[in-house]
Amino acid sequence: MFSWKATDMAIDLGTANTLIYVPGKGIVLNEPSVVAMKQEDGLMIPYAFGNEAKKMLGRTPEKIEAIRPMKDGVIADFRVAEEMIKHFVSCVNTKRSFMGPLIVICVPSGSTPVERRAIQESAENAGAREVYLIEEPVAAAVGAGLPVTEPTGSMVVDIGGGTTEVAILSLGGIVYSKSDRVGGDRMDEAIISYLRRYHKMLIGETTAENIKKEIGVASPPLEGNGRTMLIKGRNLSNGSPMELEFSEYEVAHALAEPVNAIIDSIRTALELTPPELAADIADKGIAMTGGGSMLRHLDGVISYATGLPTFVVDDPLPCVALGTGKALENLAAFSTVLFKQD
């Protein structure tokens, strides 16, 4: 376990995106975790993966189905997830080798042994010669450059597509962790639900994600409605197409529930943190990683709610993949945080 080969890789198998890190090269693949399956002779076979498959979400004909095999950070569709991992691994591992790659893959800290076993087996069935797991908050902290191996407390909040991982780390291990199934997907669902309830308008996942990225904000503007965005969808009253101006003010109210759920998780973690580590966190602040941390003003809302300095790390999106890759490149140093699921 103390050396890696050129074909080895680290995988961040995320609900929204899958990232693959190769030692010496960095992140070589970043694709949406989406697979399009096509019906042929009564069987569903893979038709498209990643970016190509994501374009098909909500737009497929009868015999093609676009599937997101990951839900809440774990595998929801084992067969489709396995096909997706095989495809992405083959895209990266173009060198023919008698032995498959060693793969380090991250799992949510709150995932069950059954869920972890499913992820491990999917990687094994994709051709890996050996598979090690690492918990997401540890990988996120390592990728963010936090001093996790030192005798000092570090706090990381990793907001992914399916889960929010809140963890206190010290001396290379997790002192406390909490994994809540709230993240970017829940934010998209909150926007869809708000428009359905208050505007009688139905939109798809892709439109909701675009709204979140364009005008998504964690707190309403101090004055007025803020920026607006023209959105299109279906009128639930008569079934005809419709469009309306959606504002930052309304988006902030739509996202209040998932944002408050994230804040509650952070508060719970702080309440259960040992006093000495709490003092370290008060000095260094809360580090935020993951795509969900890029929601505008979320760091300020968390800082106001906790009274602690809160900051989004540089390049938060690939932090988990980078941390998983560093663990692969330094197997001996990170042997205490890598494990296998029996």
C-alpha cells in the first residue's frame, strides 16, 4: 500500500460531478455524473456519459433515459453507476496494463457500511486491482490545504451536490463529523418547489440549476429585489409554456430551508466540539469547500449565524478530488485515514 503506479487514480464520485485525479497529472476528468441508457432488444444499454448525457436530461425520446446513478452522495442505481465508473476509468486509463489501477475513492462520512461496500464493489468491478476508501471531509480538508495532521483543530464544511459534510479534524483524524443529505440538489429542488407553489410554474432540474448559478444567493438584498433572470417553464394551470422574471429576493426565500439546514449542522458540530479544538477553530475560522459553498453570501450568512470567521477556500469545487489524489500520492502518510469496507 505504500507506492503507486502511473495507472493509479483517485476518484471523487459525486452526486453532481465525477472527478478523477491521476498522480503527476492532477485532475484529468471532470464530467457530470449522468448516464443515458437506450433500450435495445428489450435491454437497457449505455448510450452516452457525462456532458453528452447531461444535455439529454428532460429531453429524451421514449427509448432513451438519462439517469443520475448517484443520490445523496451514494449509489442509487448500482448497474448504471458501475457502467459510468468503467467508462470514466477507461477514458483516463488509456495505457494497456496487465494489472488494473489502484483506486482511492471518497465516501460521505455518514454513509452506511452497505453504501460504502456498493461504492467499493463498483470500483472493483470497473477493473481496479485494489480499492481504498477515504471519507469526504478528510479529503476536502487535505485538498484545501488545512493542517489536518497537526495537533490543532480544523473545521471544514464541504457542500456537494447530494450531501453537506461538516467535520472537525485534528492529528490526521476526524474528531467529529456530521453528514446531512442537503446540498446543491436540495437547493435546486427548493427552487422548483417555490416556483410551483407561488407562481404555478413547472421547471426542470437544469433550469433550476441555472437559476442557482446565475442569481442564487443565501440572503435577500438589503434593498429592492436585486438582479432578475427571465425563466421559462410550463404553466400548471393550463399546461401552456410561460415565462417570468425571477429575482434574487425570491431565490433567497426559496433557498432559506436548505441554507438553514446547513447552518443547523454547523451549530451542532460546534456545540459538540472539545473546548481546546473550539479555541483553534475560533482563531482559524470555518473553511468551506464544494460547489455548494459558491452560493453567493453563504459564507457571510454562516459567519453571522455562528459568530466565527468563515471563508470559501481557493478553487472549492475540486477540493475533494485534490485531497483524495494527495492521499493516493502519499499512501504511507495517509494510511490511517484510508480503509476498506468489509
